[in-house]
Amino acid sequence: MDTEEFFLPRSRTANERLHAMIPGGAHTYAKGDDQYPENLAPVISHGRGAHVWDVDGNRYIEYGSGLRSVSLGHAHPRVIEAVRRELDRGSNFVRPSIVEVEAAERFLATVPTAEMVKFAKNGSDVTTAAVRLARAVTGRPRVAICGDQPFFSVDDWFIGTTPMPAGIPAATTELTVAFPYGDLAATEELLTRYEGEVACLILEPVGHTEPSPGSQLRSGRGDHTSGYLAGLRELADRHGCVLIFDEMITGFRWSEAGAQGLYGVVPDLSTFGKALGNGFAVSALAGRRELMERGGLRHSGERVFLLSTTHGAETHSLAAAMAVQTTYVEEGITARLHALGERLAAGVRDAAAGMGVGDHILVRGRASNLVFATLDEHGRPSQQYRTLFLRRLLAGGVLAPSFVVSSALDDADIDRTVDVVAQACAVYRKALDVGDPTPWLGGRPVKPVFRRLA
């Protein structure tokens, strides 16, 4: 039985206040208190660098900051300075600000595979705009999403495919079809089955794992990521559909120009967000001029309502994005994220192996974007064992729904995290030995984000 107790009374009270006024108690489902052990969902007071403090006064080493958006660490000096410079100059006008010109120039220099860009506030805005544009330019109704990837948009065309489709007409959902990541032959079969109907292929260019060497186009290409993406490019061209890369996660963490910059495969459209603003609200739809201009004024064809957002070009958010891009390039941030992630992954794997749970706590993904899996005594993914693990991490001062690093971490933070992981693994081993983690849960297990019932 777990005798070490850890309480968050002020956070618990704050969570009750949140639920009383805000559906779900948070503004993103992935931040909900159902994602944490019962009564151990810290409510944050403030953050600096790689650390956050909760309203109970506890300090944590934080991973996955802002759902991967804060990749430079909280209150990064260069970003905050750029934002402050704009605050006294006004944030929103009746005409475009000169900052919009500068931000577009900076973005297109950073992502040279794109020819035009339009900014918005969140990822769903720009992925839905990409889908709408693809449908408009092709005249086709269907959207093909990568079915192995968890999230693309809050809008009907995607949410209708999840276990939470309430309120979305079936007729809308029927227009969205899915293809498996890494399997070009299956994607080709899908495009052939719906020949002339699929407007676009939309996917994160890289998942948590590399595509299988055996999953390839019939021509034999696709035995690694760049080959797979090149195979998708070939399929999209052959079947006349638009290739869209969702670079919300891969943008900056893979390279400053995203996965397309690393692997050398150019999509027709791509979407960026998260790391782009280091926590400030900014996202981007970028792509080929021929397509993007259809949402503009300099053509004679039918107009496309691409993006029109009152707050899409707030000056301080665009200034933040420019500061992020400058920092990444000048300070080699992407390489630092990989180095930190490699140190963390090696440490966690060694700690798990040392405690005899190396086959049950698995670290996966690119070093700059690590996640972990918690498996039960039968090797199956387990929310109960995840609860046990998260509970021990929290008690040790580590807030880690994932192991996604920020560049503000240092080696001491990583080493401390590994020590806490080792302590958690010792408890994990005890639970495996008795075949029941229940005594160490402290309440209900954490729950999947997407589920039909609350």
C-alpha cells in the first residue's frame, strides 16, 4: 500500500471553481483534470523557464509545456521583449499593420518551401482553412485524413470521426475517409476506390514512430519517412488531390522549416502553430501561391473564404512569432531540443530497466517530441498504470503528461527527472508483482481524452 501522501488542497478547490463555470474545467480537453490522478491536477500559478508553480506553492519541472507550444520555456526573455515593444503601439487596427508584412517575410524565409502565408490564432482555424481551400480548388467533396493520428481540428469534418461526434450530422462525417500512416498501398487503394472524389490528403508528416519498411507504394518506394512522404506526394499528384502537412507538432521541433524542411518533400499546403508563438496565440497556413491566392483578390476566379479573423494578426503575437524564429535560428534550438530529449530518453530507459520495468514503461518518438507508454503485466496499454506513474511523478515534482522537452531545461533538470522516474518505477514494479495497481492509484484512473461518455 502506498503510504506516501501528496495533497493539493488549493488546486482541488480551484478545480471545483473551474468546473462550476467552465465546461470541462479547462479550455482544452487535454488539460482537463480527468487526465490526472484524482485530486492531483495542479492548477498553475505561474511559470518561468522549464519550471511551473501551482497555487499550492509546489514547484515542478514541466514537460509538454502548453501542449507543446512553449518550446523555449515560459516567459522567454527575447520573446517577452518583442511582445512588450508592440504593446504600447496598439495591437489591432482597421487596416493591416506593417508588422504583418514583416512577420510574413520572416515566416517565408524560415519556411522557404512555402510561397504565401496567412496567420490565424489556433491550429483548427488553419487546418480547416486548408481543407476548405483544397475542396474549392479541386471541386471534390471528400477529405482523407491519416486515421492513426489523434487530432486535426475542432471542426465538424474531423470531430465527427472521433468517439465524441455528438452534434455533428452523419452526412458531414461520411465525407471524411481515413488512410493508415506509412502504408502507401492502402492509401492508393483508397484513392482508387474514391477516384475523383478526394480533395486532399491531410496528415502529420511524422507520427510517434517511423513507417514500417514493409509499408510501401507498389513501385517499391517508402521504406523510411522521406520515401514515404515522397510516395504520398506522387500519389497526390497522380490522383489530382492536394497534399496537406499538419506541422503543428513537427514545425520547429523537427527543423525550423518543419518536417518538410528536414525530409525535402514539399506539400501543397501546410499548417503551423504551437511552437510558432512560444505560448502566444498564432498559427499559420502556408503553401503554393497558385492555391493560396484563390483566397485572395488577385485572380479572376470564384472567391474562396479562406481565413478572416479579427484577432488573427494581433501585433504582439506576430512579434512573438518573429522572435521565436530568430531565437531558433541564432541559438540552434532544434539541436538543443534533440540533445535534451536524447539525454532524457536514455535516462528514463536506464531507470526503468534498472527497476525491472523496462518492458512496461516505454519512451517513444523523436527526441524533440517524446511520449511514454505505460503497459500492464500483460504488456497492454493501461490507464491504471499511467495513473500510478503520473502520481509518483507529481509527488516528486515532475509535471509530465508527456516527456516533450523545452530548451529551457538543463542537465540538472533532466537528471532530477530521471531520479524521480526511478522512484516511480520502483512502485510500478511492486504493482506488477502483485498484478494490481489499485492500491497505488489514490482514486479513479486517468481517462482518455476522446471518449463517448463523460
